[in-house]
Amino acid sequence: MIEIKNLTKQADNKLILRGVDLRVEKGETVAILGPNGAGKSTLLKVLAALIKPTSGQVLVNGLELKKNHIEIKKLLGYLPHSSLLYDHYSPLENLVFFGNIYGVKDVEQKAIKLIKEVGLSFFLNEPVKNFSRGMIQRIAIARAIVHDPEVLLLDEPHTGLDQGAISILNNVILSMKEKGTTTLMVTHDFKQAAEICDRVIIVKNGKIVDDFKIENRNLGYVSGKYELQMEGVS
Ligand SMILES: Nc1ncnc2c1ncn2[C@@H]1O[C@H](COP(=O)(O)OP(=O)(O)OP(=O)(O)O)[C@@H](O)[C@H]1O
Ligand SMILES: [Mg+2]
């Protein structure tokens, strides 16, 4: 469970987040939509404990992030815009490296299984630097989940993926949801948001301007709500 209370983030005299309040229950899959520069990635970085908020509070499973960030980081899987992979390492080496940081048991077997799941078994031992963008994104997804995180923070995870990889990713998110994983996914891809998320928040100018449930994978409903906000009508 994630609770965010009156969160602000200021950088270079600019207020990027202006008082964000949000509560996400365990097992919820939430899409974060909003225009470029709205503050979506910044919000995810604060949750991933990569940057400190200027004010406000973040609680994960009732623990305050500020005071327990090492403990909380173990619960998080974060997929940023950049892959966080080591270029000269193979997929297997990358996953084993990250898995070891998190103390994953039988890490090599786990890594091989995940690499297979994202469809890259043939490239197990090739350095990542030779990979295409979509291949890197597939491995980055595997890296983000190697330690079975309770909370997944995904920043535009579908970018660069082909149709096959999109369904692999969606299945990963849905099967983790079944295990109780909570997911926050920043995306510009409304179709994927409607496909896999049960709730949408819209961020504009550093604030949450709408927050609603999606039923029956209703893409039109999501687009309609979004357009209303972009027109400035509430
Ligand atoms: N470290 C920083 N210093 C100064 N300004 C920053 C910093 N990080 C982000 N910003 C600014 O904060 C605003 C929000 O950035 P953010 O990356 O969170 O947007 P976003 O909603 O993820 O946009 P996009 O859809 O383009 O990814 C932007 O105007 C950006 O220039
Ligand atoms: Mg962003």
C-alpha cells in the first residue's frame, strides 16, 4: 500500500510537484497519464527513493520512506526511461548482478527463467551493448522484477516494444498483480493503460487533476476523461 501526502518537489526554483495526495491499495494497477513535463517521472523517482521530496510524506506499507528507505527499496521494482543495465554485461550477467544486490535465491536459475520469459534466450550471453532498443527494454523489464518486488514503478514501459513484447509485458504485470503486486505505470499509451490498469490518475502541472477507475477496458472513457482535463474543464 502506498500513501502520498501533500508531496511537493522543487528544483531550480521551479515547483515540479505541487501538493500530490494519493493512496494506492495493495494489488492495484494504476496508470499515471499526463502531458510532457507534468511531473510524472519526478513523482516516480520520489517513490523509488532516487530523489528527495521538498516537503510531504510518502508511506509504503505503513513505513515512512524518509526513515526506512533502505528497507523500502527492497520492496520496489523500478523501470526508468534509461535501462540501468551494464552495457558490457550480458543479460544473464546483468540480472545475476542485480539479483545478488537484492539477495535473490538461486539467482542464476531465476535470471535464465526471466530472460526466457522476455523472449531473449538466444542472447543470454551476448553483451547488451549490441542489443536493439526493444531488446534492451525487454531485459530492463526482467531486471526490474528479478527480486519479485511488491511494488512496481514503471516509467513508459511499453516504449520501443513490438507487439509480442507488449503482450509479454502486460502478462508480467497481470501475473504480478495476481500475486498482490501494486503497480504504478506512467504511460502515454492509453490503449495499454485501459488494457491492464484498473485505475487512472491524470497529472497536470505537478498536480493530480483526475483519479478514476476503469471498467471493461474502456479506452474511449480514458481518452474522453483525459481530453476534458487537457481542455481545462473539470
Ligand atoms: N533535476 C531537475 N532540475 C530541474 N528541473 C527538473 C528536474 N527534473 C525535472 N525537471 C523539470 O520538471 C518538469 C517535470 O519533469 P518530468 O520528467 O517529471 O515530466 P514527465 O511528466 O515525466 O514528462 P514526460 O512525459 O516528457 O516524460 C519538467 O519541466 C522538467 O524540466
Ligand atoms: Mg517522464
